[in-house]
Amino acid sequence: MNTDYRKAVTVHKTLKGNMVAPETTLDQYRGLIEQKIRLITDYKDATREIKDTLNQNNSAMLQGGIQKRQQLIKQIDGVDDRIQALNIRYNHTHGDSGKPDPVIAAQIKSIEQMLGSVAAMDANCVCLAESERDNMKRTILHDQQKRKGTKGYRPSGAGPARFVDTRIR
């Protein structure tokens, strides 16, 4: 989960310093950023679903949530590639004014806020998953210890178990 967030932040940082020259390119750029915002919103929702699944200890649904997030990551990567290609084609210029576009600046700020909340949810998911892992370890260890306790009383062949430490009255 952390790797996904770091990658999104890296691409976001390259977005932040880039500006575009022609108006049509500016519209394309804005459209791609809007598309990225929608995908990040979906990604945030998928992360929330994973968190809820972990809270409910419903491991059967966890795989579906993880797959959904992976698909969204691929889609975000595709949008980032198109943004990057647009930036390369127009040499990262700001246009005539030399100032950042206010719409793009607002969109970038929105992306930053969403990524911050996704990072917090990811950290919470990691804590929940670690807690679940520790519970599973304890359960497995407990079961192994119970099995070891009865193993010594079983005969090597077929037959009932012998309990030599019971009191005879």
C-alpha cells in the first residue's frame, strides 16, 4: 500500500511544476487531471472498502478490494503517462503569462488532500492487517500447543488414546 502512495505522490510532484502552453493543450491537461481526480476518488473508496473489510474480519472480500485497487492503480498510471506525454510535447511551459493556471493549481491541491487522506487510511489498514496477522499467529500457536499436549497419549497403531496421568480411585 505504501508503494502505491509513494508512486502517486511522485507523479503528483511532477504534475505540480508543469504547465502547458496552447489553450487546447491546457484543456487536455485539465481534462486529464479531472480524470485522475475521479480515479483517485475511486481509489480512496476502494481503500475505505478494504479498511471496512479488515474491521469486519471478512477476509473473503479482502481479495476483491485489493484487486479493485490494483486496477485503479493501472488506470491512474495510464492517465499519468498521458499527462507526462503532454508535458514532454509542450516542454513544460506556462503559456504567455508564465504563471500557473489557477484551475490546475486548484486541482493539484485537491489531489494533494485526497492523497493525504488515502495515506492515513492506508496506515490504518496496515495496522489492522498487522493486528489480524498477530491474532492468527496466536491462534495457530495455541492450536499447535494443544496438539502437542495430546500427541504423547496416542498409540502408534490404531486404538484409543492412553491417559497414564489420570487418577485411579
